[in-house]
Amino acid sequence: MARFLWPALLAIAVIVAVVVSAAGEETRVQLDYLEQIRAHTEELRRSGTSLADVMGRLDQIDREEFTTAFDAVESDLDVAVEFVGDEPPVDSLIPVWALYRQAVEAWNTGVDGLSTAILLAADDPDDVTVTNSVSDALAELRAGDSLYQNLRVEFQREEIPEPVSPLLDVKMAPTDSGLATQSVSYVAAARRSTAGLGLRPGLMVSQIVSNPAWQMNVDNQAVIPNTESVVVSTVITNSGNIASQTEAVTMTLEGGAEPLVTLVEVPPLQPDGQTTVDFPNVDVLPDTLYEVRVELQLSNPDNDLTDNLLRVQFTVSPG
């Protein structure tokens, strides 16, 4: 009898070993999946902190810092969006996956909507729809936060193996204040004169120089060494926060028999970029008072028209 029992017991042992092995493999797969989510939350937690900081400084922050911060947050969310695009490796993780997917999608929608609405508010002070857009975006972020808290509860179910490290708390909504009140506050901050968020096209005439170079005499009068001709140059600066288009600048020289007007092209400039524009040389006479006026002739919007013109008076030394 015993010789017939042993094969049966061996078969049962093999089946149990296979079941235990399979259960161990599923647990390993679950832990690996949960660890990936936990790793995402480390980045997303920092993203939430960054959002709160940026939104709290809308009346002071410039456009480049704002867009850089939001681009970083969106990059972190892109990783999470790609991750939740595939279903989990085992069915037992579907509830976790579903909650995480919904939270990530809500956050992604909210961040994109908030960035777009705030920049639109800064660029177009007359747009009355942006307050609602900001409110909608904040609502999405809060929905994502709520779903994420549900996910943390789901992580505590007995059927879910405990991950290597705890699931961090993540909060993407920058404030808990009322949606309507906070939306109005954010829009007002983005439009404040101290903020640098709005698109600010701006070229300026920074300097006028001559060759030969003029020197200031004791009477603070520009004097050029004795010469029969002079080349006037001007430095043009892009003082705005967007690239400029091709423009034109004129030089008007008065003091001779007739005013002389010359127009030269100004190439496109990146923000903070400069270029030196040379005008054709002009004939001059000694002991004659000249005034050179350099003025931008703009065909595109400019944030400050008061810096588009410079004047300098000079004389030529008799020798």
C-alpha cells in the first residue's frame, strides 16, 4: 500500500511547490509594479512643491522661469502617463492601476490647463474667460489629489503586498482656497505690472557711437577729431522676452545744408540680444553743430516706445 501512496504524495508535493512558486512570482511582479509607482511619486511630489512655489510668485516670476518650471512638471507627468498607458501585469493590481491612471490623467490635464490659462491671462489682459479656465484647471488638480489619496488607501489592502518603501503623499493643487477666489487672485497676480509673464516684445536704441569717436569736452559737448567724414553706428538691444522680427532703423543727420536720412535693416534678435548697425559714412564740416537722431521704425508691437529714439549733438574739431 505504501508503495502506491508515495507517488501520490510526491505528485501533491510537486503541485504545492508549483503553486507556491507561482504565488511567489506573482508577489514579486506586484512588488516590482508597486515600486515603480512609488518611484514616480518621488518625482511627482517634487513637482507639486515646485507648482506651489511658482504659483505663489506669479506677481514676481518671469516667463522663462515659469515655463521652465511647468515644462519640468509636465516631463515628470509624461513618464507617469506612459506608465499607466499599459494595464498592470496581474489582475490583482487593476484597482491600483485604475486609481493611479485617473489621478495622473487629472493632474496632467490640470497642469496643462493651468499653464495655458495663466500665460493667456498675462498676454491678454482683456480676456475675461481665463478665470474660468484657471478654476477648471485647479479643479482637475484637486481631483487628481483626491484620487491619489484613494490610491494610498488601496495600497493598504491586505491583498496588496507592502512595497519596499511607503507610498509618498503627493499634492499637485497649489492651494486649498476656494476655486473662484483663488482663480481671480492668480489671474490678477499674473497681470500685475511687477510680473514678467506677459509677452513683451521690445527693441531699444541702446547707444550711438561714431568713427572717429567723439569725446566729451568740458562743456559736456561731443567733439569729433578733425575729419571730413564720419561713420555713425548704433547698438540695438532686444529688451523684451520674445525674439524680435526683422525691423528697420533710421539715422537723421541735421546741421548741414539739408537733413540727411538713412534707413538700415535691423536683423532678428533673441531676448537680451544686441547688434551694432553701421550707417553709411557722411561728410561733415568743422565748427558746425550737428545733431544725429537714431530711431527705430517698427512694424511689429513694442512694449515700450519711449526707448526707440536717441539723439546726440556733436561738432567737428577745426584741427
